Amino acid sequence: MFDPPGESFGHRGHHHHDHSHQHPHGGGAPVEYAEPLVELKRGGLTESVHRGAIVVAGPDGRRTGGLGHPAMPTFLRSTAKPIQALPVITSGAADAFGFSQAELAVMCGSLNGEDFQVAAVSEVLGRAGLDASLLACGVHRPSHRPTARALAEAGREPTELHNNCAGKHAAMLVLCRHLGYPTDDYWQPDHPVQGLILRTLAEVCAYPAEQIGIGIDGCGVPVFRLPLVSLAGAYGRLAAPRESGLSPELTEAAERLMAACLAHPEMIAGSGRLCTRVMQAAPGLVLAKTGAEGTYALALPQQKIGVGLQIEDGGMRALAPLVTEVLHQLGVLDHNALGGELADLHQPAIKNHRQEVVGRLEPVFGL
């Protein structure tokens, strides 16, 4: 998601890793987590470098490739959303309220706040007899600039329904309604719905719940910190649930949720956004999901692999060239896509104030 300025983070519980990005091991030598991934080049010369790590993993969670240290500590941020939505299916709420594929997909998205997304979130709440006033995600302008402009021109203020995380929060409220949990304080770490989500995430990531670092996300709910390889493994399990070792209930839920997301890429981000554009460029081949602070994840069902990505400095501008190049090297996007409809993502242009191209962001790694 895109976080409002000035947010602060907390944590609780046990942490498997120290908070620093350099850990003393053995004789005190630091662990280097990051490798150069994307460079800004001006006049053909490198001006700055975004470093990070990439992990490719199968449905068993084992690393099969990548770059940088697989244990790089990573707050999952919004890459956790598809996993957080799984209890809506495993609990029976999806069937009880008759959610459509599009409505399941919107629960997994980091939304633009476009009208069709707002309508879908409203429908999710309405099916469960809930009101949008219960959403505790906060209010910000729609990320989709034409929608924000149209709201302003109409003299209307944005609401919680325009929040990037409205779908995720609606899913949490739906779970509360179906399971008989109170809707008050549903965002608190000690609320039973957050406990259910944490247990689900621990199972899908194959990581002990008590060792998952907990912070607070930009939308006010708990957010989870794990090694990057655990994120890759989780998306490997989403890619191939039947080979993942998940419980039968979670296996079926993962299959159903993946099908919903692949059928509705417009609900995963929105018009013009990286996730939606790469999913539309490779229909049925990838679930692409952004986080904040340079986190990203991919599930590739045909190849039965997941990918976890982390830009060390949190630079979101590096994600488009990184993600498109990873998908190219993994055989999902071809040269025609990278040089055509996705060219602005693969090598984004840097322009001066006369709108002249003076530099480019370029991927510089090989898997």
C-alpha cells in the first residue's frame, strides 16, 4: 500500500532476526543482504543504485534461485493481503455471503480507489450487512488521479472506501460478522480476527507464529516481518497449492483465491498500476502483488514457483524495472512485451523540466 507521511511503526513478540540489516555471525563479519538490482543511468553513466534481494521458491518453500541473502528481513506489507484474505474462504464466510470472484479479488488488492473498486468493496460489506462507517483504515485521496480529480470537481470528499486497503479491511469485518467476533477494535493485534490471520499467515509461510515480527501497517492493522524466503515460499504455495503441504481447507482456499485474482487483475491494483499491467500482459500466468517500502511478490502457477523481492532502501521507483525483468528472466514476459506495452515499466525514463529524456532506470542483474 501507499502509506501516509509521518506514520510510525511498533513491534511486539519474538523476533527471529535482529532489527539491523547487518548481523554479526561467526567472527563478527556482517551479513550482506543486498546485491545491485536497478541502476539510474544518466548519459550512459551510473548515477545511483538500488540494491536488494530476490528469492525464487517452490511450493515446498525451498529456494530454487535468486540473488542476495534469502533471509533478508522483510516486512510483508501489502504482499500479505492474499494470505490475509484466505480465512474468508476457510471460515465459510465466502459461501455464506455469496462473494463473487471479483469481490474475493478486491479483498487482496492495494486499490486505486477507482469507482468500480469502491463499488466492489461496498458490495462486500453490504452482503454481510455491514456499513462502510465501520472501516478503520483511515481516509486519503484516491491513488487514481482522475478519480481524485473527479471527486474534487464534484465537491465530494474521499471516504474510507477510497483507501488502498479498504478491501482488506472489509474482509476483516466480514470475518468478524461471520464468526461472531466484535467489529469494534478489529484492527488491534489482540483481536481474535487478527489472531486468526496471524495463524493462517504462519501456516502459509511455514514460519512459527511466535517468531514473526509484528509492526503496524499504514492502514492501522498488524503487519508481519519474516525472512524474504518465507514470502517467496508463501507465494510458491499460492502458485501450486496441491503440492504445498497445506491443509486441505487452505489448499482449496488458495486455489479459489488464485483463480479469483487471476480473473480480475483490475482489482489487484488498478488502471495504469504495475501489478495490474503485468497481470494483463501475461493473463493467467502471474499474480503480481506490491507491498510498500520496496517489497513485492509473484506467484507463477504454470511454473509452480513464488518470488519474493525486496529493495533495501525501500525505493518504490525500482520495482517496475525489477519486476518486469524478473518476469522476463523467468520466461513470463517476452522481448515484445518489454519493448512494447511495458517499455515504460522495464526502463522508466527520467525527464528534465523540458520533458527531455535525460536518464533511465535499468535492471542490472541476472538470476
